[in-house]
Amino acid sequence: MKSNVGKLLSTAAIAATISTGAAAATLDDVKAKGFIQCGVSQGVPGFSNADSNGEWSGIDVDACRATAAAIFGDAQKVKFTPLSAKERFTALQSGEIDILARNTTWTYTRDTSLGLDFTTTNFYDGQGFMVRKDLGVESAKDLDGATVCTEQGTTTELNMADFFRKNKLSYVPVVVQKADEALSAYSSGRCDVFTTDKSGLAAHRSKLSDPSAHVILPETISKEPLGPVVRHGDNQWKDIVTWAMFVQVNAEEMGITSKNVEKIKTETIDPEIKRLLGAEGDMGAQLGLPASWAYDIIAKVGNYGEVFERNVGPSTPVNLPRGLNALWTEGGIMYAPPVR
Amino acid sequence: MSNKTKPNNSLLNDAGTRALIFQLLLLSVVVFVGYFLFTNLQNNLDNRGISTGFAFFNEPAGFPILIHLIEYTDSGTYGRAFAVALINTFVISLLGIALATVIGVVIGLARLSNNWLVARLATVYVETLRNLPLLLQMFFWYFAVLAALPAPANSYEFADFLLNKRGIYSPNPIFQDGFGVVVVGFILSIVAAVALIVWAKKRQTKTGLWFPAYWSSLGLIVAITFLALVISGFPIEFDLPEKSRFNISGGMVLPPEFVAVLIALSTYTGAFIAEIVRAGILSVNWGQTEAARSLGLRDSLTQRLIVLPQALRVIIPPLTSQYLNLAKNSSLGAAIAYPELVSVVMGTTLNQTGQAIETIGLCMLVYGSLSLTISMFMNWYNKKMSLIER
């Protein structure tokens, strides 16, 4: 049981860390070791997934890459730790990783009692259900008596229980330790329904042998704001991760992309853009970063729209619409405070 | 040495005192290290704002559990979920131990069989099962064997039993008024059976006359219980499993998660037990068998009365380790959705509450006590079976 050994070790690590100076200055630690240790999933296409060469890509991966670009000016200075849902918080608490970017839902309990801080939301999601098309189910309300497969240790488990209880429907829960095994239990016919966040459903569906034989039901049964998480108490580090995301959203709003950022930096007369790209003043100093931090994020990783299109957009197998994740100016709720 | 005039009688030279001093030193080191680790843990938890304690036990858990032998709903508490998981772990361990023992004895005897084919088949079984990782075997049973069964709509049907990839469905007995008569009849029949066995044994010691006590007591139990059923007019109704839109509704179900874990645990451990049984039997001197035969005992009696009791002395200690292994290996069930302790407490509970140290500590405590209980029982049994010298 690798995961449990890992957990025990992490627990032992909490126990053994000498208390002085453990909580503060993640930035100094990261600068000293020369890379960011980033906790990601064990494979959710579009969010964090390794290809056959071991190259990681996805929205969550890009959150870590953006932070690395801001600090080092190099988006490749990240090492990834694949974590199961139940290992992830312990790994962050114990200092094994610096950022947890593992499609993790921001909830009250997690934010307040785990010694962790959620930085910002990089994907607005909601839980849904996937069923086989030939069952002829049109609504989640028709699922009375169904067998439901899901991954263990997620908000999904609780939302599912709440949904069926609220609608007075009976169901049989099959809770599997890893997402991949939950999916194979679903595809082998052990379950009628597979449930997780809708983005996850789309991603998992793309892994099935015949994706078109499965439908995602229209109901969204929960709010799932997903975002990177850091340890509680290190405000500087939290600010860096938060603003790495805000910069990407602002860049999309201002029309700055990885392609034109060089040109805009030299040609623009807009003071706001000049401030953002470090052509004027030194916005990086307050964060302990170089003046070019925002420029590096955009040049190396791209703005939020580019990240979205590249990883989960219509041209990818995951094929998700922008929906809630469109900019606030375009009907979505992606909104970032101004850089000033 | 010899011409030392004044022996040094100081306390420091006293062997007992010295030993005591060293013991105290060691103890203080242990206490200090323990204290350091504990306070350091406390500090770190405080620094990181991680809340501690077992208060979450009374909070509603809000997550479902597939298999629960006691009442459990989604609104049950974490404490209740813990109890459910604990029972699931006990049930799978005890059933696994019972089944593994039966398999082990049968295969062990088969390996010693004079029948060439039986002996070879048993060898193949042992060598295959004990050389493959247990987790792999669980995945095999769950994903390859049980998942290959038909969908609920095309279930295999035998009488009122259904078999499909969602499990084994059987009629669920619902006891009506008057079932108490049957229960009383059953208890009475057991009392009668025990009395019969005791009487037969006494008579045999006294007169040497043999009476088929086991078979006749079995007959007694069946007959009396059946009589009680007839008298009370069969006060049982059955809730039959029926096909519904998605699943089978009604009846009782053995989910594939449970079946896969039980098969994997018992066949795997059974292979090890088979070797232990074989070793135990081979360790009994052939002279014992020859002596029994020359006294005129039948082969079956020779085995039961002469060989096995002596073999047990060799078998029990390693058998205990296998039982302990099985109980601990039951935690692998978490990988295929069997809701035992590791899955429910170290999986879901840990993740929802974030109480890593409490939940992991609790699991260690439970497995520790389970193993110690099995150990204590087996040690008692071992003592009972050991050679009593006269």
C-alpha cells in the first residue's frame, strides 16, 4: 500500500520537522533548492497529466509553471509529485510539496481546519453524473436505485450523498481508492453511474474506449471552485501564487498573449500595462520577485485564455466550453483585481 | 587481584546498582525522546493551525458506505462510520481465517495424497497462489473474474438466486410472528446434541463401546428444528430479488467487492497454510502410523487420533503468523472498494476531517489489538494442544 506508507512517512515528517522556521519563507526555500515541488493528480487529462515522455501538462500544471516563471523566469523549474486525493493535504502540510495544484475544491472546512490556505480559483467547476447512453437516462432525478462509482477522499463523495438524500433517491455507492480504478469499475459495468466534477467527467470520458457511448447528465449538483493551495501562515508565498494567477487573467483581459507580449512591452504607452510588464516601476519587489515577473509568466506560460484553450479547450480531447470560466467581460466570472 | 587488602564496597561497584543506573539512564533517554517528539508534534500542529482531537467523532459523516452490518445512513456520525468499518474488517478477517484454514488443510492433505494427479494439482495451486502478489490477485478477482459476469438484466438465475456483476443475490428471509418457537427448538436441539456427545464419550471411556455421536447429533439438530418449523407453521417469508430498472431490488446481496476480497485473502493464505499443514504431518514419525495400524485402527482414525494431534503442535505456531498476516492483509481491500478500516477511516474520514494523526493512530491501535487478540487465542490453543508429559 504505497499510499499509506507515504502518508505514514508524511505524518512522521510532520512529527520530526524541527519547529523553528518550518512555517515561514517558502520562497527562500524554493530559491535555495532552485525549483518548485508541485503536487498534482495521478492523471486527469487537461488538469494534470503526464505524456509518454513524462512531460506534465494541464491547467493545474500551468499554475505551478506560472509561479516558477515568476520566481526564476523559467517555467520548467518545477518538479511534480503525483498524489491521490487522500494523500494530497498531508503532503502539503508536511512540506513535501510547495504548492498543491490538484483540482482541489475550495471548501470552508479545508480552508479553516487543515492548516492550509486556498489562493484563488483557476477553474470554476460543478459535480455531474456520467451514464451509458443506452440506459436512456435524461436527468439525474431518474437515477433511483442506480449503482454509483466514485473516487475516494473527495468532496464528490459527500455531494453525491447529499444529492440522493435531498431527492429521496436510493443508490448503491461504490467508493474506489483511485480515480482510474473507479473509472474501470464503471466501464466494466460494476456501476451505472460515474460521478465527479464535470470537467473531470469530460476528461475521464476521453479515456474510455468509446467516449460517444456515454453522456454527461445536465444537472450540476454542487459548486466546485478549484484552485492551488499553499500552507497557512506564509503570506508572501500565498501572495505569489495568487498573483501569478491574477496576472494571467489580467493579461487576457488586456489582450496580452505569449505571442505579442514582447512587442507590447516595447511599444505600449498604457501605464497600467507598463506597470504590469515591469517596464515602469518595480511591481516585483513587494513579492520578493524580479521586476519582470509578470512578463515572464505571460511569455513562458501565456494568459489565462491561452492556458484554457491549450489544455481543456474545444481543440483538445477534453473539449470543455469556457462557460463560467470566461472573463467577466465575456459572460463568465473570471475576474482579477487590478495590478497597481 | 588476590592481595587486595581493602575491598571496594562502594555502591558504584555493586552489580545490581550499576544495572539499575543503566536502566534509569536508558529510561530517561526514551522518555526524553518521546517527550521531544510529542511536544515538537504539538508545536508544529499549532504553528500550522491544524486542529487536533477526536471531537469529529460526533459530527455527521455525510458519506455513504457500501456494506454495513449495523444500521448506517448518510447522516450517521464519523464514530458510527468507524464502527461500521471496524465490523467489516472483523468480518472479512474472521471469515477469511476460517475459509483459509479449510482450504489449507484440504490442499495440504491433497499434496500428500497417493493419487498422482491430485498431488500435482495441489502443488500447482500452492506454487501459483503464494508466488503472486496479493494485491494483483485481488484486482484479478475483482476486475477480471467478477466483472466478466453478465449485467443485471441478463443475470444467471438458479431458483430464486441471481448472479451478475453487481453481486450474488439471494432471497431475504423475513421472520414472522411465531418464529420464536423455531429459535427455542434450535437451542434445545443444540443442548441435546451436546449432551449426547458428552454421554457417548463417557460411555466409551467406561465401556469401550463406540457410538456415532457426531452424526446422530447433527441429525438431532436438523430433526428438532424442522419439527419446530412444522409446528409453528413455517413462520418465514422471503423477500425475493427482482430486476428493476438499473439493478436488482429486494433480496440479500453479497457485493463483488466482498466476494473478491474474501476469495483473494483465503486462497492466498490457504496456499501458505497448506504448506504448514504438510510440514506438520510429515514431521510426525512414520512409526506412529505403523504403531496405530498394528493396533488395528482404521486409516481415518489413525489420521484423526494419532497423526493430526501430534502434527498440530508443529502447525499452530506458524499458523498463528498466517492468521495475523491475513487480518493485516485485509487492509488491501481498500484498493477494490471494500469498505474496511483503512478505506473508511484512513481514506474518507482522514480526507474529510484532515485528522491524519488521530485516524492513523486509531487504525494502528485497531490492527494492533486485532493481531494481539488472535495471538493470545492461538497461544492459549497452542498450550492446550502441547504435549502433556505424564
